[in-house]
Amino acid sequence: MTGSVDTATAPLWQRQRRLPDFFIVGHPKGGTTALYEMLRRHPQIYMPDLKEPWFFVPEFWPSAPLSRRHPNTLDEYLSLFEAATPGQRIGEATPSYLRSHTAATRIAEVQPAARIIAILREPASFLCSLHLQLLRTDVETEPDLRKAIDLEERRRRGDALPRYSTRPQALRYSEHLEYVEQLRRYHAVFPPEQVRVIIYDDFRRDPEATVRTILRFLEVDDTAPLAVIEANHAVRLRSPHLSEVVRSLYLGRGPVARPVKAAIKALTPRRLRHDAIAIQRRMQLSKPRPPDEELMLELRRRFKGEVIALSEYLDRDLVSLWGYDGVD
């Protein structure tokens, strides 16, 4: 893509424009944010402030106005990495790349030498955490996880979708857990030595050791000091309905919301409006309730086959590690 540029005479911004050397492709709620934060502090690694560019998954791009934060063109995408120095490895982290049916091929077409990092988490706990995140980010409005999962088939047909959901595709909960199929898509276009699969439990138990293995995988100094970081603790919304109302006002959707938003916008500075939204969001967040053990057992039964298949695919006993050996 940049092969036609004469690096001796090209402007500095063109000479510095490079595609990422590695991609953290997912999953969400599997430690991707903590990994991103730890890696980007390494002197030989550059990762942009925008953690999730979403560039290779246009089918998942959020609806306006959130999409304005994300690059829509190649020039915009490459500009994210302009500050990298020539000796640094460039990376980005977009968890939806793993779930996408096309992201692996798109990445391989432009960067066949890329290193790929995927993080996988036990299915039942992953769905609990994902559901809470989708509630917090206004993608989901059904506060009961069992009901939300039961709605999946209707939502796949376009029914029972939240009115103002910015990413309704994420509500197909079972599609997040097609671990083997997701990994096969990357192994189909990248050699095995360029794909590294991390198990969330390993990362949680010893984040420093896990990150050092990733640094060796990326061929950078694995002896550099590391700051252990935890990020994105699970939270729940006290009132999803109130959050949806605030969201509709913020987006200006609906016959009442549009004039109200216009009035608020005319009378209130932009920074103050955003601060007010942020304060409201913080007030709506609280610690999650303990998971429903009956539902957790049902989910483990439902996804035991996937765990068995993943264990065989990775040649690692995840059935025992994740406690599925006691699930009938």
C-alpha cells in the first residue's frame, strides 16, 4: 500500500505511515483492555490512544454519532499510527475482529506478516460480563441475561431490538462463543507461528508472565519493566430504562428527543453537556449482582460441546480448567 512512495523524497507523514505489525483481535471482556494498556507502555511498541479502531469490521461499525470516533478511510486509519518511531512495533486492539467473518481475510490481504493475538474466556462467565458491558454501553436494554439470550433468534431476524442500540449485531450472544470457527478463520490466512491464543485464566493468574510471552511473540525486549494493569471491571446499570431515555436525548432521536436536544444544545456548552452525561452514567453504575448459578449451569451445559472442541483444537484440557468435567 505504501510501496509506491519514494521514502527518500516523500514527506515525513508519508514515510511514517505504516500498517500495524500486530492485532489484538478479541474477545471483549477477556482482558484485551488490560493487555492493550500494558503493551502500549513498552518502549518498543506503539499503540494509538484509540484502543478500538474497528477499521477491518465495517459490518460492525456503530451507528452515528459514535462512528465519528472511528476511521472510515485508509488515510484516517493510517494516521492513527503516525507517531510511531521507525524502530517500534505497531499494534491495535479491536475485540470484534475475532467474531467477524471477514476481518481475518481483510487483515491478511494488507498485512500478511501480521501477528495475531486472541484471548478466550470460559463461556458462561464471558456471557455474564459481556451482557453487563452491552447494558452499560447502551447496546442492550434487557437487564435479565436469560431473557436477553432467549431473544437472540428474534433479534437475528431483526425483531425485538432495542430502539437506540448502536450495535445490535452484538446481541447475537451465541455467535461470540464460536471459538473454534473464529480461530480457524485466522489459521486459514496466517501461518500458526503468527497466531497466539491466550487463555483468560492464565492472564488473570499471572498477567506479567503472560505479557512477557507476548513480548517474545512480538520479538521485542521481554525484560523491560512492566506495570500490571487491570481494566474494565464488570458493572451493572441500576436503571437501564433511565439510561435509554438519557441516550435517546443525547442522540436526539424520537419526536420529543430532537427538539429537547436542540434546546439543550443551544443553551449548554458542548463540554458541559458531555460532562453531565458522564456524571449521569456514573450514577447509574453499580457492582453487579452475583451470577444466577442455575443459569450458569444451563449455559455450561449448552456450551460444553464448544469447550470440548476448543480443547481438542488447542490441544489443552480446558474442560477441566473451566470446570466442565462436572457438567452433565
